[in-house]
Amino acid sequence: MSTRPPPNVTSRNPWIDQAKALACLVIIGHHLAFYGPMADVVWPAASALMEGLFEYGRMAVQVFLVLGGYLAAAALAPQGVPRVSEPLPLLGKRFARLALPYCAALVVTIFINEGVRELGFVHASVSDAPTWDQVLAHLLLVQSIGGWESLSAGVWYVAIDFQLYALCALWFWASLRFSGRTLRGAGGSATVPTLAQIGIVTLACVSLWWWNLNSDLDPWALYFVGAYALGMMAWWAAHSRSALERSAWVAAMLACGAVALALEWRTRIALAWVVALVLATAGAVRWPAAWRNARWAPLVWMGQRSYSIFLIHFAVCLLVNAVWHALWPSGIAINALGLAVAVAASIAAGALLYRWVESRQASWLRLIGWQAGVLGMGALAIKGLL
């Protein structure tokens, strides 16, 4: 059996960054198509594009779910051997990293939402003034579980991401405590997997074959963990120690996804399945050098900032929609330009959020400061002072 050193999980993969950027752009397009009115004006001239973004754009989230699982496996159990000896500090750090830019984006979103509503912009994308319990639920990432209206499109994903990471981290910790060592002793493989890996494969199958068929579970990680676990399996396949191990992992992924789609066809699951299989097998393919080294710097740059862009884009699009509707309520060309401005402004705002918040050292002190900012902005909105 050939061996290789442990992968460097701290270095960035430009292909993953580019995939994140493309998925982020699709999600922005989906929300622009879903939450007019600029899209409503442009729709007759680009109906196929708008209908595609409207109906299928949300599926780009599956790319983030799979990539999230892939990177979580790299950090938590790169060879199937859990590294989670103290889960609570790990989860605290994860919460702070997710919540810092999230809270900053909520401050901006509440301010813009109240501003455009007070200026007379009437549209379904404009929320009512928030309530105290709604704001607190968002700060604790439980808004979907409790059934509160989201303060911004897409923030449900932040809560799900934390749930998924916590679920897998706690499982890795429990499996390490239970077994005391891996089933092989020196690291897992697909042929003789560790207890941690067996649990992840089981989660993937149960989620894709059962939980994901019940939409009532979509506020919970159990609904989404199938795609996340496929991403983890993809990491272990891509970083296997032999071709046999990789083949076994790929076979397990093929079986898991095939049964899921045979039980009920779900295009979103098919997309997650394909993305995971590409991640699992791409490293074993002898790509032409031009393809292997291909990268477009703007996409890589955007992918590195995709989380911040994702968080802030709805507020920016809401503002651009309000301004454009007030100035140019009709005209296909000018509203198409407005859509482009919304995308560009979202990227620019996300870059600022990344620079000033996400990329800086996460700490509980900084998080408490931004949470206080959300509470303060929420209080102004509740009192009608914005």
C-alpha cells in the first residue's frame, strides 16, 4: 500500500474557491429573480434565464453543503481519525466565526429594510418591523426552528451550517471516547473504516433515504446532513491511501445516492451527489495541464469572500431594487443594468464585510459587540425610530 503525508488542510484550493464563487453568484441571481421588481420588468426579455434562476437557483446551496462537509472532514478527521478531544471550545470558536459577519450583516439588513419601507417601497421582499423575540432568535441561530420570519434571505443556512458542524463534531468526539482508538488503530480506510466514518456513512444513508423525504424537518441538520456527509465521504475518497480505498469510498457514495434517488427523485440531491463524486474522483484523473492549473483570479478572489457576500447580498439587492423602482419603474434595458449593479454592489459590500469583520480574529468580545449592535438596531426598528 502506498502512503502519503497528511494533507495540508490550511491551504486554499482555487477550484473550491471558484466553485463557491459560482454558487454564490447563482444564489444572488435566484434572490434577484425571486424578489423583484427589477426582475419582473426584465423577465419577458430573458424568461428562460429568469425562470431557471427562480426555480433552480436555490439548489446552489447544495454546493455549499457538500463543500462544507468536505472541509469539515479535512479539519475534524482527515484520515478518519477524529481530532475532536474538546468539543465545546471547538463549537464556541465555530459559532463565533459564523456569527461575527452574520451579526454585522444583520445590522445592515435591518437598517436598509426599515429605511426603504419608511421611504415607501412596497414589496413582498420588505419585512415588517422586527420583534424582540425574532431578533433574539436570530442571534441564537434558532429562528427557523422556532418558526420566526427571517430578517434576511438565506440566513437559515448559517443556522444549518452550525448545526451540521456541531452534529458531526459531537459524533467524532463521542466515537473517539467510545472506541478509545480507531478500529484499525492507525487511521481509517474505506475497506476497514473507523467508527467515526461508519457513523458518517450511516448519517448519509438515513438522511438521504428517510429524513430528507420529510420537509417538516428542514429547520434541522438531519434534513441536510446527507449532502454534508457526502462531502465528508468525498474528502476521504480523494485522500485515500490507495486506489482500492478510493474505489470503495466511491462505490459507497454511488450506492447511497442511487438508493436515495430511486426512493424519490430530488434534483437537489442529484446535484449534491454529482458534486461529491467530482470531488472524490477529480484527483485521480490525469487532467491536461491547462485544465489542472486553470483559474480565474476574480473567481478565486470572490470565492474567498463568498460567505460575506452571501450574508450581505440580500440587503444590497433590496436597496438597489428600491432605488431602481423609484427612478426607473419600467424599461427592460435600464432594469437589466440595475440587476448588474445589484450583483456588483453585493460583491463590493461582501468584500468590505470580509475585510473589516470576517477576516479579522474572531473573539467573543467582538461578537458581543456586534450582537449588541443587532439588538440596538432592532430596538430602533421596533420603536419606529429608523
